[in-house]
Amino acid sequence: MKEFKIIEKPASVSWETIREVVQESHSANRNQGIVVRNALLTADEIRLKIEEQGKMFLAVSDGKVIGTAALLPRYFQLWSGSGVYAFCCFGTVLPAYARQGVYRELCRVREAYAQAQGYSWLMFDVHAQNRRMLQIGEEVGFRTIGCQYWGEHFSYLLVKWLKGTPPSRFVCRMHFLLSRAKAGLRKPFLPSSPVSFLTGRAIVIGQGFTGRLGLIRSLAAAGCSSRVIVLYPRPNGGKPYRPRKPVDALSRYVTDCLFCENYNEEMLLDTLLNKCAEPGKKPLIVPDNDFSAAFVDAHREELSPYFLLPHGRGGADSVEAWMDKMKQKELARSVGLNVAEAVSVSSGGYDAALPSVPYPCFVKPLASVAGGKMWLTRCDGEAELRKCMKYAFDRRGDIRMLVEEYKQIGTEYATVGFTDGKDVLIPGIMQIVEMGKGWHFGVAVQGKVLPPDGWEDTLSKFRELVLRTGFKGLFDIDFYESGGKIYFCELNLRFGGSGFSFTRLGVNLPQMMLQSFNGLPWNKTAKVTRSALYFNERMGRDEWYFGRIGWKEYCRLRDASDIRFLEDRDDPAPERAYRRETASLRIKLRFRKMTGSMVYHTPYQQ
């Protein structure tokens, strides 16, 4: 054969040329029924995958590109450790140049680059029927360690260790066989399940399983299966996180469960683009917490070619910008809503001069993404305020804090809705009956859904407030009554955890978002027609476990409620898993009480 050389992609070689090489190289695989996802991408999609963080190598002979090989840096937690690794992709050679050493040379150059960058492993996945690639991988030092089922085929995961001593072939083989067995259990499940009518795709991102499960079931009613991305807290002391499938991932409407570190934007972006993007389809992304909502909006440019997603107008009207509670108060005041007076202070200035503040006051993070409701506390004087600010600074650094005038709250309320940027639907009201007092301070354990009748004036102002943000997607609003007046509290540009109660009453807001984003008509006049009590089992269980309520009180709240978020005859697995967890916790709690090792978790207190 003619001589060839390996080079990094120069500007003179277009991405369209690379696309043509990739497609032609996989022609033989397509003829055998082996469809490789990367071979279906457009030139722009390949560019977006590689250009920013990746590296593309080309095999060139007489000025013609005859092969490609790329790598992407990713963060990964493997059973043998964690670290940054190089994911190998787009490894192809034109059929006329196959079996002449071109691919092996591409692999050698790619590996040398990965070692120079200090990556821990090389990793790639390959269609289980692609025997040739599996053989080459084994020959150049890769070991098969895992298996996934993608709905149409099995894919094997191969790893080559670049640092340290690799595990033995026996250990790798055992991990592969276990992974293959788990993946095999999925194969008969999906086609034979009654949910085979679910033709759409969605990706639900969040922390708590209750909110995610409500979204999953709401989307299933719209004919949409879900892939779940579980956001887990950053491990303490650098210990690797051991993922455990949560309750909602057992739902029959879930096709896959992925794990990502909370507040790790790079890891989440990599997960979405490299594990969730589907050529020729645009799944809907539904964020379930403040971080994921702000992330999806901030990365709209990278994500929008592959996904449908809620978003703002950007800039001063981005989702993260609207998390500023002072900005929300100004907007609420402009549409005629009552708001408590407040000032913004820096937690880093806990020992500096403070602005004039009336006491008592309430204190909480200015942006919800910086801290949850459990940070909310009352301060009766300057000393208490400084102590609270120092507490925030020690945990989150120099963040902005909202210091708000104290209001004696009579009743707390919330509502959820959907907007397409032109119309806003708010189908009813949620009255908070029982509020969390521990880690879930400020979150409803039990609430009551009310029809919107009699709330027309307040809801009209809420609609105007939402329209002025320029946001498109699901939202929730917290407000309260004090001294006979309704006060605006907070706007969240994502779905509230209790919003599933509206779905149970016939108003499916996630379905409306799915319809709207796909250009279909949606019901702009839907509303709740009856009242009903709902109970959040997870919040109630946590209140019991950490000593806020007794077991009898937990059972009373549960039994008195018309709507429970986990119970579902058509989808029983999540509730069964929840009951098993609860039984285990009852034994654990009894043991801790007997041994005196019980620790009660509390929010910040003076």
C-alpha cells in the first residue's frame, strides 16, 4: 500500500470530509445490520462533539483522508477508581485501506496523546456484533469490562489502563459477566412491557426521587418514556461515589438510569451529549432542581441541536439571572404584587458594617441555587444575623444573602404552571397543610390542591410576572398570606415537587410542555375542578426518621390524603422499593435508639 501519516485535524480538512469518511467506513457494518450512532451524525454534530474539548486525528495518504480517530476527555467513576479518562470515538478506516495497519497506527498515536495528557484510562464502547473491533481492542491491550442494552442492541465497554496496575483479566471478566447479566434482564422487559406504546423520549434530571417520579409518570401519560439522570452530592474526602439505583429508576416507564455529580457542569454536559443524544431524535429535557434548570438554560447553544429544552431569553433574562430574589421582588412589585422589603448583603462581610435592617428579619441565600430553604432562619438582632452570615460563608464562601423583613405568615401557598412564552397556564392552587421542619424545612409534606376560582386577580398578576421573564417551560411560584394580604415569595423556573398532584387531578403540565415544544396544540384553559389532599411520602418519612414526627403521625397524614406520589397500580415497583427501604429504616432507627447512636439532623438554627 501507499505510505500514510497520522496528523491532527488541520483547518484545511472540513468536518463534512470527516463525515463522509466515517459514513463510508461503516458501510460494511450497515450491510450486516450493525448501526453505529456516530455514523449517523451530521458534519455539524461531529464538530460540536469534538471541536471544543476533544482531539481528532486523521490518517492521510497522498492528501486524502483515509481514516479517523478521536478522543474526548471525560470524568468517570469506575469500580476500580475514578478520574479523567479519554473516551475513544470515530475510529474508522476506509474499506479500501482496511487490514493494512492504518487503524492500529491511529490507535497508537491517540494513546500516546492520552498518556501525555495524564488520562487514567482509554475507553470505548462497541456494538456487541462488531467482532472485528472487539478482536482489535483485545489485541491492543483493552479489556472488556461492561455491557449496556440500548433498546435495539447490546454494547460492550472496553478499557485500557494507562496508570497503575490494571485488574486481572479474571476480575475484568467477572465484572463484564455481571454487567451482561444485568443488561440481559432489560432486553425482554422493554418490548414485552405494556408500555411499548411509549414512542417519545425524555430526560429527567434531578436530586429527589419523588419529583423525578412525578415527571416520569406525567410524561408516560403523554406517550413518552424517560431516561433518568440522578444528581448525587459531591463525595466527602474524595471517596468514589457508589451509585445505587433510586426508587424512581425502577419505574416501568424508565429505560435507563445515569448518575452525575451535582453542580458538576462538565460532567453533566458530557453525560447529555455523549450518553443521551440520539441521532435523528430530539428528546425533551425536564430539569427538576435549580442547578439542572440553570445548567440547561446556560448550555442551550450546545444542547439545542440534540434536545428540546426549557429556556429563557438569555443574558439578563436567563434562568440563573431570575434566581436572584431581589430581581424577582422588583418584577413582582412592578406587576402589582405585594412583597416583603429586603436588602442584599454579602456573607463574606459578616464582620463588616451592615446596612440598616429592621429586626426581626428572615435570612436566606439570594439565589436558590446557592442554598436550599433549610437555610431560612429568623434573626432577632445583629449578633444573630452575623452568626447566620458566617455559617453561610463557612459552607459556601462569599455568596449574596437576602435579609427580608419579618412577616407573620398565616397560610403558605404554591402553584405550578406552564408557559410557551406567549400564553401562561396556572390551573390551580396548592395550600400547604404540613410543612417540613428538618432537612426539608419549607417543603410541603402534606398539602391541599384547590381550584383557581376566587384567585383570579392574584393568578392574573402571576401570569404577567411569568411572561415578563421571557421563559418557556414549567415553573412554580411560592406565596403566602400575612395580615389579610397575599405576598409573593419566590419564582422557580422548573417544576415543583408537588406538581404531580395536578397530573393526578387531570391537568398534565409536563404533557403540555412536550406538546408545545413539538409544535402541537396544547390545552391553554385546563384547570383543577375539585380539591384534594396530597401527601409526599418521602418528605413525611424523612420527618419521621429524623424525629420531627412520630410513626403514628406519619401514618395518619398518609392515610388521610387522597393523593400519594408513589402509589400507582399501573407502576407498582417504585412503591414496593420504597416500602422495603422504609422497613429497613425502621429496624435501623430502632437499633440506633437502643444504642444511643441516633443523630437528629437539623437546619441552621441560632
